[in-house]
Amino acid sequence: MKQGGQRMNEDWLTASQAAQIISQHSGKEVSSDYINQLVRHGKLTPRKLDERTNLYKREEVERIVVEDQRGKGEQKRKRTKQASEQRKILLIDSKYRSKKA
């Protein structure tokens, strides 16, 4: 019976244990709050242990790798600025054409 209980402990992780494993796999720090985000987005399925504690299947946790998002905001801003400048050019061009006609 004890072996079954031990196996259960190895198969299921707390949020902090899950965060630690995901951090190791991702090469960046992940908090236990992030685990809750993964649950809200359907990436992890919790198992209620008690009113305050959820457990997470080790197999699910080990499949998760968090990508580094640094720089993606800058890329998006650059694309948005380019699109804005293109709209201005089109607007100026259309005003110029309407005056010509």
C-alpha cells in the first residue's frame, strides 16, 4: 500500500513543484501564479487535494516549456508604426489625387 502512495506522490505535483520543473525546462523563472494561468488557459488540469491545494499531473507539467517573450513587444510596435506610416502615405496620396481630379 505504501508503494502505491509513494507512486501517487511521484505522479502528482504541487503548484510550486510544477513551477520549479517548468522553470528548469524553460530556462527562465516561472512562479506558482503562472501555473494558475496555465490552468485558466486549459494547458494544465488540476486535481483538488483540499480547499486550498491543487495537484498537477507530472506528465502534463513536464510537457510545458515557456518561451521567452522578450523583444516581441518591440517587434509588434515596429510593425504597428510601419503600418501607421503606410496609412498616412495612402491618405496623403488619396488627397493629392482628389485635388488633381
